[in-house]
Amino acid sequence: MPRVAGRTPEDTRRALLDAAGTCIRARGTSATLDHIAKETGVSKGGLLHHFATKEDLVRALAQDLFDRFRADVLAHLDPDDTEPGVSPARTSGSARRSLTTSTTRS
């Protein structure tokens, strides 16, 4: 399969993650690296250059989805609300504290 001209490694990685999400939603756990490579327009070897195993790809996809969710939530919080609280008016501080102190597992 020919390389897509002009695509940077970062663009290819992003395309692979997007294709993985599409394939996994459509096929579930039966989605293969071949399906994902084809969806992206790269060879299986090109996919393996970025992600050595299906597990690595799925982990990267999960981390990417979490990071994007986190960024979206943080973007919608009131920047002036930094105090934790339980009332709807105080949830921004609690959410911000949770999202900024969470750690990722390796």
C-alpha cells in the first residue's frame, strides 16, 4: 500500500488512532490491525512502526480519548471557580481538581 504523500508521522499516528476508533466501534474486539491499516491507508508495517502491538494501539486510543475528554471538560469549566464544592455552582472547582490531579498508568 503506498504511503500517503505529505503526511507527517504525527498526522499518520492521529489517522491510525482515528481509524482504530472507527474500526473498533464497527467491529468490536474482532477489529484487526489489518482492518485499521486499511482504513488509514497505510501498510500493516506502517501501523506497526507506530504501534508495536494491537494492545499498544488500544492503550494509546484509550489514553487519547481520555485526554480529549479531559481537555473538553476543562475548556468548559469556569476559570474563576477553583474551590471544591457539592452544589452545581461549585462543581467547576471539584472537576478541575479531579482532572488536574489525575495520573495516567503506564
